[in-house]
Amino acid sequence: MLDYKDIIIKHYALHMSGRQIASALGVSKSGVNDFLSAFEKCNTLQYPLPEGITNYGIAELVYGSCKNGGRDLSFELPDYAEIEAQMSNRRNMTLVFLWGRYKNQCNVEGKKFYSYRQFCDLYLQWCEENAESLHLNAVIGQKIEVDFAGKTFDLIDRLTGEIITIVVFVAVLPYSQYIYAEGMISTKEPQWIEVNNNALSYFGGVTPLIVCDNCKQAVIANKDWIEPELNKDYAEWAEHNHTVILPAKVKKPRYKSSVENAVGILEKGLFHDLEENRYFSIDAFNEDLWEKLSELKAGNLKGKNYSRSDRFREEQRELMPLPPTQYHYMERKTAKVSSDFHVRFDNAYYSVPKQYLHKQVLIRATASAVKIYDQAGTLLCEWPRATYRGQWMTNPEHLPKHYKGFSEWNSTYFIQKALTIGPDTAEVIRRILASRSYEVQTYRSCIGVLSFAKKYSKRTLEECCRQALEFNKTTYTFIKNSIPAIADETMTDADRRRINEEKNKGAYVMGSDASSLNHLLEKSRLLMDEVDEGGEEE
């Protein structure tokens, strides 16, 4: 039942529109407007309301005896039990079609019918009230349910030892309970599109509906379930595959019960075997995951004489065909080739042919590949997309034969700069230059280390490099993280004044009396005198 008192107060006292009230209360706009229209026509009740009147009293006076529990009995109530049976048992059935049938029947019989919005609201209310007896029967080839598993795994970076989180994507066909799963180290939109593509390829077809959770990769807003706001890229993906995205109702897992059940089976079963292993690549993790999944799908369902694979062979014939080409999420960026012959994209570095040094290039990236073009649109090179932060992708043929002396960035340049600071800084730079397969991959780190001499002082950087050598931590990251604490101990007052002066260079500093009341009043008086003098001259 609507809160009639609140609606009346918001409309007449706060002057809110029906749309604003509906949004504030989380109810349908048509229901609010219908009540306000009926209230204005009521001759026995007006605003301000009588003291002590209740919502039921308002309903009785506004609607009379035609109200029962807050519902206007002059409207024909749909048979929601039959509607639920149609939605559960008939493939491709939609609420729009059933509402149209209900509306046409009411027109024939001369009865008032609910709007589509009210029809859906009442249907959801009916589903909530009948949750205990409601059973959503799976229809063959009707939908795919997708979600992330709650359990995550650890991936160890071989080079840095960094622990990266693996998130598992799960997709299931409810009729056959056939499961697809894949580990991901990034859940951004490109990777989300890619795993959805992989699921459709694995199933060999697509269903009319894709039921997803309300994750940010899929849904921007889902206030009322009926008209959710989808992520633009995911909506385009659905259109490309001739399917429809239907997000589950917020905090209602039974609307995607099959994938919830599949996640539970994985987490209580084969995930226990996987978590006992140590993984250093996502490919190795997925190989083990898919091997365990194959065993699961080949075994008979509990209490049945058939397996998921048996049912899937039946369901696969009912799937809609996939389009000739997959939908690819495409990121676009313009970048300048740096002095190390690389461009930076998504926290990774990709080499570019040497003749494009210091030139603008165009980057086009999918979830699995990065393509680099010149300004005319000619493809210069293609790389597999980096799999971890800070990864370098270098083709030796992109570098000049004598690249060490080719540009202003070279080992001699950095070592000479470091020697002006101190021997420990020079030794750190030498070690950084030798830390990678290709020297050019270290130039950015060298620039970063040397820049601290200007930000703090040469004395501070030299002391930080001495400690880095002592702990055998000669990396840019160690110096960046430790130098602020060292600066507090080594910097003099003169150093601090110099840094503050550089920060404030070019700034206009006002006197202490610039904002005083007397100063502002005097300035206003002078401006008024100038205006008066100008008027007299005219």
C-alpha cells in the first residue's frame, strides 16, 4: 500500500512532482499520479489533512469501497499464477507479450487494465509473496546465467613475486546445468567481454536471454529490475549476439539460481583441489580448472541416470547460432613514442619501430591484443596484451643497431648525471641499466631515480642510494618508497626553503591586509569614483 499521507505532504507542502515523489519513495510514478488525481477529485477530503487520519482512512475517503488492501478493484487483476507458468514453461516468453494479451482481453471485456509498469510491479509483489511455493522451471535453450565465484585464488608473478588475485567467471545453461568457468586476473570491461565471448564459443550458440548479476561491468543501475541501465559495451555485445541482457533483481539470488548453484558446486568441490596448487600463470590455472570441469560434467547428476554432457547435447541443438565474428571491446588512445622506443599503455610498455621515435602513434587494444598504427592508419606492429603491471614488450628489430648512443637517453648520459650526485647513485644507476634484457627498458627508471635529486636534494638521494646498495634493493620502487623518510633526516632548512620557493615560483603572493574589510571598502569606493567620473565626462 502506498504511503498516502507522505505523498500528499510531499506534493502540497514541498511542491514535489509525481516523478520526484516516486523516485524518493521507490514506487511507481503512475501509482503516485493516479492517487494524486483521485485525491484532487475527492470532495470529502482536502489538504491540509484532518489530524489523526491514517492511510486507510485516506484510502476509504478517496476511493470509497472500491479499495481493498490498497488496490483499486475497478482494475482487472491479472492471473499471475498463469503468467508465472507461462514465463517458466514457454521458451522466449516475455512480460511485454503477456501484458499485451492481458490488455487486449480487458479491452474486449470493457474492463480497466494496469499499465505495463504497474503490471510488472504487481507481478514482482506476487512473486515475493509466493516465494516459498514458486519454482522456476528451466526451459531448454532459454537463457544463460553468468556470475563471478566468491572464491578467489593466488597467482605468483615469477619475476617480482607479487601476488595477483585470480577471479573465476562462471556461466551455466540452466536446463542442462552445463557449466563453463574461466580464471581472470582482470575484471575490467575488456576482459568481461572476452570471457562472455569465450562462454558463447564454448556452448556453440547463444540464448535469447543472458541473466547476469548486478556487477559494474554489466549494469550501471538497477533500481526497479524492469528498466535497468546497462553498461554500454555489454549492451552492444548483447545486440551484436542478438540476445537480451536481463540482470537479476538486486539481492535476490533466486533470480539466477542455476549459476548460484553452479558456483556452490565448484566452491564445495573442485576448488578445494585447485587451492592446494601454486600457480605462476593464468594458463596453467585454467588448464587445471577445465580438466576438473570435464570430469564434473561427464559424471551423472545426483539421483539421475544422465550427465550434464548428455543434457547439453540435447540443449545445444536449441541454441541460436552465433554471429560470424565475435564482438571485440576496443580501447583507443594516442601516445608519443618515448626516447626508449616504447609507448606506455595500460601500465605496460610496447616497442615501436625506431623511425617513429618521438612521433605520435595510435593505439587500438582489445582484451588480448595491442595494435599500434601511425597517424595515417598504417599498422606498425601488433603485440599480445601485457598480463601484468609494468611488463615490457620489446622487439630487438625495433631498436637501432647502436641504440646505446642513438638518442639523448643512453647509459653514458645517465651515469654521467649520476656521478654529479655521488658514487653510490652512479652504482645504483649502473645496476638498474643492467637489470633487464634490453637496456632501453630501464631508461624510465633511471629518469625517475635521478629526478629525486631535484625534488629533495643530492645529499638525500646519495644517502638513499647508499642504503639501497646496503640492502641490495637497487630498484626505483625501493628508492621511491624510502626517500621521503630519509629526507626528513638529511634535508637542511636551506633545502626546504629552496623546495618551497620552487613550488611557489610564478605565484602571486598578497599582503596580509589584502582581504581586510577596510581595504575592500576602500577599493569599492575608488571603483565607484571612477564610474562617476566617466559618467560626467560623457
